[in-house]
Amino acid sequence: MNMWEIFVAVILGLVEGLTEFAPVSSTGHMIIVDDIWLKSNELFGSEVANAFKVVIQLGSILAVVVLFWGRFMDLLGLRKMKNPSAPGGQKLNLLQIIVGLLPAAVLGLLFEDYIDENLFTMKTVIVGLILGAFLMIAADKFRPKVTAETVDQITYKQALGVGLIQCLSLWPGFSRSGSTISGGVLLGMSYRAASDFTFIMAVPIMAGASLLKIIKYWDIFTPEVLPFFIAGFISAFIFALFCIRFFLVLINKVKLTPFAIYRIVVAVVLMFIFW
């Protein structure tokens, strides 16, 4: 590994960290980077590139765990919540997370091979970016009265609804956070509650998917590529940490439409270049 490759790892970690939890589709952006930059390099056209994407995604996941550490301790019963924010002492529980995870997890396992082989293309990303943008604009325009101001007020029905809408994110470019935050808002959650639920729910499903892929690519983890992987992991973790903090402050102020407009602009530019 030379310094240029380490620099590339840091830049890719930056892309992952900044886009994984913003509603703009990290998968879509990584596919864009693949087509524009990485495929011209022999190293990144190999399975090393696929394993690397798993590693930097784990960096982003770790950032969520750090920021929501207390919440995860509550969910696992390792710390008693002193002041639940919902009336009557209600609080988000592990079963609600599982209810939200199941639909996309089941579909993802059933169609993983088909998705990997057929949907990771620039054209599908463009379609996903545009359709996801329309959903986000609809969430801003047609949002109902808020019934869950905080994540502790989310009902099982809302958790299941978000889980069903999350299935849309299996289409590359649609965005997991874009679909789940939009779905949460349309189901009566505040923007902050929908965002918190999205980030908390992302950890087990992303960690599980990453673990399966790490097992698949285990032979790739050789001493030669470890500096590349470590640089990308640290970069993704740091940038995701700042991005999540910034996003949680920003989302209540600007809502989803500005992100939707960004997605449409990116999609149009890519359409002219690649379609």
C-alpha cells in the first residue's frame, strides 16, 4: 500500500461517513464513485473493493453506537432509564426495533443475490435517487399531526409501518434513512423521532449484513490491505460521527425537501453523463 491508496481510503471513508445516515443514499454515492473513479484502478475492481466497502460501513455503524450508547444500554436492559420522555413511563423497547427490522431483513435475505447481481448499476441508482426524492417531498407536504414527538412515543404500528417502508431501501439509491425518516414522518412521528428511530434501527441490520459479508470476504483481509482498510474505517467513523450530530440538529429546521432537491440534481447530472 502506498500513500496514494491510503489517501483514497480516507476519501472513500469520507463519502461513506457523510452519506450513510443522511437521506441521500450512501450506496448510490459509492456506486457513483465506483463508476467514475475506482474501476479505473486494478485494485479497486477486485474483491478488495467489496470487502473495503463493508469495513467502512462498520466505521459508520460504530459512530451510531457511540452517539446512542445510552439508548442501546437501555434497549439491552443494561441500564435503567431514569427519566423516560413519554407519558406513563413508556419508552422504546427492543421488540419495537425487531418489528421495524423484520420486513427488510427477510426480503434482503431472500433477494440478496438478485439485488447484488442486477441492481447495483448507475441506472438503478438514478431511478432510486429520483423516486426516493419524491417520497421525501411527499413526507414534507402530506405529513399528518405528530403523535410521536420523541422516539419513546413510537407505537408498534408505527414501527411496523417504518419497517415496511424500509423495504424500498433495498433498491440501490433509494436510501435507508431517506425511506425510513420519510415513512416515520408520514406515520405521525416528528422529524427527530423518525431520525432517532432510523439510526438506532440501522445498527443491527447493517451490522448483521456486514458480518455476513466479512465472513464471505474473510480471505481478503491480508496484512497487505489492512492499512487501506484501517484508514477507511477510521475516516468513515470520524466523518459519520460529525455528520450524524449535524444532521440531528439540522433536520428539524430544514426538513427533507432540501435533501430531495439535492438528490434530483445529482440524478439529472448522472443521467446526462451515464444514461
